[in-house]
Amino acid sequence: MKDNAPMDDHRCCRLSVSGGELELAGPPAALRALGRLLRQHPEPFEVAITGGVVSQEATAGPLLVSLQGGTTLHFSGGREYLDILWDGLDGVAEQAETADDRTVRRHQHIEYLPGDDYRSPDSVPLVIVADWPGAP
């Protein structure tokens, strides 16, 4: 796993909202930088990204993904459940970095499905997307 992205690379991540689904996108280095920040600060934490803010707090219970105030992507849950998100950011970055075809946008859906004990049924669907600057 590459972990040498500058800490401010997370600002290249972008939040977009469409049809009730949230998308958190950015170049692999930006996704890794955001994941690293969130791992290091599981307590109430907030960081600006393009198009909004990502906030996180460690609580009891499964991962809850929500949109607050239209521009704040909020994550809460126990550390073992927040790890789903952190691993998702790293995993999508890894898939993009090792892909032969950079025009394919690697992504991962993080959403509740019936019977899932790791994500809250109140969660909003989130898609993490890796993209490359200049790729079509």
C-alpha cells in the first residue's frame, strides 16, 4: 500500500449528491490521504474537501453514512465499522493504481443491504470513486 501522499491531498476529493446517492471521488492519492486522516482522527473530526465537508465520529453501533446540511458527508459508528469506510478508500485507490486501463473509474458501493449487521439501515448509499486527472 502506498502511503506517501501529502496530507493536504485529501482536498482533491470531491463530494457530489445525485438522486439520493452520495459520491466521494478523487485521485487515488487523495482518497488515501483522506482515509489516513480519518483513521488518525476517529473522534469527532471534520475536514474540508471540494464540494463540502467530511465529518466523522466514533460511536457505538454499525456504520452510518448520512448527509447533513446538504454539504456535509457524515460517518459514525464503532471503529470496527468505520474501518469499512477507511478500507474502502484505500481499496479503491489500490484498484485504480494497479489497473491497466485508467479510463475505467474504479469504485466501491457502501450501502446497507437487508441482514447487514455492519451498516446501519438508516445509511444513505455512498459510492467511492477513484479517477485520474485528465482521464476521460
